[in-house]
Amino acid sequence: MKILYQDNQIVVCVKPVGLDSQAEMPAALTELLGGSFLPVHRLDKNVGGVMVYARTKDAAGKLSSAIQAGTFIKEYVAA
């Protein structure tokens, strides 16, 4: 799995097709990077793409608030 960005609050990575974004991806990130990861949005298992995972409950709350406020923008591209 490709890591695009990481700090002590979030990880931005490319979710491969075939992994569940809610359970399998956090487990894969834990195995790769250590620590725990909280999904703040999801992609279906049969879809690959960029995902953001929070490393802390505080970061997850802030990201969830940004999604609800419309300041966290998600774009979908189909090929």
C-alpha cells in the first residue's frame, strides 16, 4: 500500500481494491506503521483510491466535522 502523507494525527494512503476500508485497511496500516487508525470516510471493497485515516480520536472528530461542514472535499473519478 502506498503512503502519500503521514504525521502524528493522520495518514493519507492509497487503498487497494479488495481491502475493506473500515476493518482491513486499519489492520493493514497497523501492521505497516504501528499504532491505531480510525477511518473517517470509506470506499467500497471493490474500489481503490485515496483514503484518510486518523491516528487519534481528536483528529477523527475534527475530520468528521470537516466532512459534515463540507470543508473536507471528496472527489470520485471512474475509469
